[in-house]
Amino acid sequence: MSAHALDVLSLSKRFTLHIRGGLVIEGLQSATFQVRRGEFTGLVGRSGSGKSTLLKCLFRTYLPDGGSALFTTSEGTTFDLASTGEHEMLALRRQALGYVSQALRVIPRVTVERTVASPLVARGASADVALREARLLLSRLNLNESLWDSYPSLLSGGEQQRVNVARALIREPELLLLDEPTSALDAGNQGAVVELLSERLAAGTTMVGAFHDAPSLRRLASQVIRLDGGNVTSVESSERELAFAGGTRD
Ligand code: ADP
Ligand code: MG
């Protein structure tokens, strides 16, 4: 089986702004890189450099204009995320891919714990098992127990962000895409998310992600991709810091 969970070749996405006379923006230009199974690839670059565009092309929120993004599952099947059919893509999202955006998309009138549990229920788990797993994740992420039965819309941005992370992790995706998932969290809660992610890495999950804070990225990443104006300007392997060896979590 390929050691690479992800093999991205010349992946491109351009935006045509019709309201601005057809102005073309190169969101992502010919991105090429590989991601080994069970490793974290960090995306860095200033705002507007193409980090979210790349992640959305991999999750197919955006349909790439060119190139390929071969995803090989742990069972050895390869899919091109850039061109696979919509139906297949929906199945992949259900079974193998996870995506954490900055903001939780709140489902009205569904409690916090059920919001987290529902992807597991959708995959066939019993409500009890799913709720137990949801509560475990929420407590790992320090979400106050008094909030589990309330509605996500009532939560703060940072609380919603942790619900969002829990909702993505509960299905144990093979490939997890993270778009600044801790941007609204204080240092302690960032540490809780990073610790959970590094456990999942150790268990074999592959991740590609942008983090607004460099220390989180350094703790997780074994490879760093730098983007500038939609171009990949460097792909470097990085020495993973032994995250919690010193016991401090700035
Ligand atoms: P980053 O996540 O690194 O801040 P983005 O990937 O969001 O950067 O944006 C890269 C470029 O693509 C920016 O110039 C942005 O304005 C543009 N862009 C991203 N998404 C869209 C879209 N849906 N429509 C038009 N332009 C977009
Ligand atoms: Mg972004």
C-alpha cells in the first residue's frame, strides 16, 4: 500500500469575479505535495495565500480546476478527490474525511451533545453509544458539562469551536482537514485540542491543517507547506516538537 495517504499534483483553483468585470483570482496554482499516512502537514502563509482554498479543494467544497489529489484509504483504495463523482465524494465524507472549519454550522434546536453525537448516529451507532462518545470528547475539550444539554447557538465562539472539533473527531476520519480550528480558543483550550489531535495522529489519522498560532502547528506538523498568492513556495519537513514533554502548554 502507498505510504502516502495523499498525493497532490498540480492542484489548481481559480475564481472568476463576475461582479468585478471577470477578474480572475488564482486561489491555488499547481500545488504539488505528498502527505504520509499518520502525519500532519501544516499550511502556513498570510491571509489570502490560499490555505483555505487548498483545504476546500481537498474536501471538495470547491471543485478544483485542474490537477489531482489522490487519497489512498487505509484499505488501499485510491480516490482522486479532485475528480471523483459527487456521489462517491458524499460517501467519502461520511466514511473517511473530516473537515473542521473555524466556525460551527449550528443545527437549530439540536443540543450540544447531540450535535456532536449525530455523525456517529448517522453512521449507524446507537444513540447511547454515540452520546457517551460525545460526552467523552466534550469533557476532553474542557467544555463545561452544564452546556452539554443546551443549544450551540447560545455558546461563545470558543465553546462552539470545541463543539466543532468534537463533531469532526467523533467519526474518527482517516484524513482530517483543519482550517484554523483553534482561532477563538485561549492557550489552555488550544492545548487540549492539540493534545487530542496528537493522540489521533499517533493512532494513524492523517491531517492537513492551518493553525493561526505557530506553536500548535509546530507541535503537530512533520511537514510544513508555505503558500503565497496561491503558490506553494516551499515544502519542508519539520522536526516535530515533543509536545508535552515539559508539561507546559503556553
Ligand atoms: P487563506 O485561507 O490563506 O487566508 P483563501 O484560500 O481564503 O486564503 O483565499 C485565497 C484567495 O482566493 C484570496 O485572494 C481569496 O480572496 C480568494 N478566494 C477564496 N475563496 C473565494 C471565493 N469563493 N470566491 C472568490 N475568491 C475567493
Ligand atoms: Mg483561510
